Amino acid sequence: MKKVVGLVLVVAMFMVLLAGCSQNASSSGSSPSEQKSQQTGKKEPIVLKLAVESAVGTPGEVSGQDFKKMVEEKTNGEVMIDYYPVGQLGTGDDLTELLQTGSVDMSWRAIDWYSKFEPGWNILSMGFLFRDQEHLNMFLTSSKNEEFKANIVNKAGLRVLADNGVAAPRVVISKKPINTPEDMKGINMRVPEIEMYLKTWTGVGVNAVSVPWGEAYMVLQQGTVDALESPLGSIYGMKFHEAAKYITMTNHIYSPYVMVINEKSYNKLTEEQKTIIRESAFETGKLFSKYDSESADIKVQEMMNQGVTINKTPDIAAFQAKMESVVEKSEKDRLWPEGLYDYVQSLK
């Protein structure tokens, strides 16, 4: 009888030890965050790295901060945004590569950096393409642009959450009044070394001079160039108005800001979180446009106070007429899909 009881006790002790081992194995198989979640009863937040190239205090940077705040508040902290402005995580094509690998989850910057994946967006660098910002908006909300956005998901693994952030357009600042292409014929003009920018202005008839942006004020002040093209919002900060007193509102290029996310990062989110992040991105675009417009208005008024003359009504039709041969050659060279220019112009 004693032997039986002893045997029962041994079996019981063995079962207890086995259960303990199973529990430990189960615990050790959990990730630290899962173990912490089990202990606290609260899920760990999803953390997304957002890269912004804009300088602190500019419309691009401030609106990026707004996005971070909106997402974190609307998701009750379930999605947190690690925010890196001023190109801390990379710029240009380097940042694009980081986005593709997932080392960076999101970016907020100009659409130009993604045209390498969607040639249709090359047309956005074509001068005098859009009649006004409303015309641009028609294109951004068109079925054709939706097709382009779907293409970069498939080609690059990147998703455009919003593309409605539109800055003040690019204009011309010069040492003499400008109203038509004839006024620019043969002048030396600083033009960025971007293919479509150069094609645009040589098509108008200028002698295009490419110098770094940081040297643009010097060459304008010294008379090496008679004019340059620039975002309206950059003229005051670069002090171009001190070297040239005429601004012509050619509005020749509009460059949308886009909020882009790595597709794998996007698919980590719940459907509700995806909706929140899309809506927050769209609201960020509206805020960016508002901030940029307000800033540009203040700077324009200040430049006028300092003796700058603003031509708000140049002969845009005459400039557009100069683009016909440029468009024809660009389509032949397949810089964008054939027929896309006519499609854009047909939007009413």
C-alpha cells in the first residue's frame, strides 16, 4: 500500500513539473512587447517614422508637425509618429530608397521625387502646363492621376495618401519688366538643371544659365544673369528682391506636396487606422497650402513696400504658344505617355 501511495505522489510531482515547464516555454516564446502587453493589458503602439526635408518653421515642416499631432490624437496613441524634419533621415533619391526598404515609413515632400516610378508625373515639370491652381486640382483628382498613384504602389511599394498640398507657384524675378516672351528673348536667366525646366525656358528664348541655388543671389546681383525663376515663397528669404525689382507672376509650374507611405507599413494598420491616416494626410495638405499662401502674401507685400513691382497679368497665352514645339519633342522622346498633354489641356 505504501508503495502505491509513493508511486502516486511521484507521478503527481512529475505532472506539476511538466506543467511548469510548458508555461515557461509559452512565456519565453512571446516577444517582449507581447509579454508587456499581457502584463499591462494594453497593446504596444505602432510607430511610424516620418521624414520631412523642409527647414524648421517653413510650411512643409509645420504642417508635418500637424500631421503627427492629428494621427496620435485620433488613434488615441495607437499609432505614434516619430518625426524627423530638415532631412535628418536623408533627402532626394536617398530618402526614396529608404522609403522603399522600409527603413523610413513615410515622407512629406514634393511629388517630383516619385516621377522615376511614374513617367506621367514628369509632365508636372512642364512649364505653363496649367491655367491656374484649379486646373491643377482637376488633374490631381482625375482618373488618370489615380492610375498613376496605383502604378507606384505596384512598381515601388509606395502609396500616396494625399497629394493636395500645393505651394505658391514658380515665378520670374528680373531686372527689367517682363510681359511677353519677346521681353525675355536672349537674356541670361538662371534656370535649375532640371531637364523640363531647361526645355521650357530655352523654348521661351532665354539663354539658360545653370548655377547652384546657393549662388543664385550672387549671379543676379553681379549681373551674370538678368533674371531667374523661383518659387514665389522663396524670393524674400533668398533676398533676390534686393538685386532685381520686377516679379512677373508667370505661375509656370505648380509642385504638389505628397504624403507617401511604404505599402508594408500601411498594411500593418487596421482599417480604422488607415482611414485616420488618410484623412489626416489630406487635412495636412490643406494646412500646408494655407500656411504657404499666407506666408507668400506677407512676403509679397513686404517686397512691394521695398519698391518691387509685381506684374500679376502677363500674357500667359503667348508663353503657352512657345511651348508647342517643346511638348511635341518631349512626347516624341517619351518623357511622359503619349497624349497626356492633350488630356491635361482637355480638363475643364
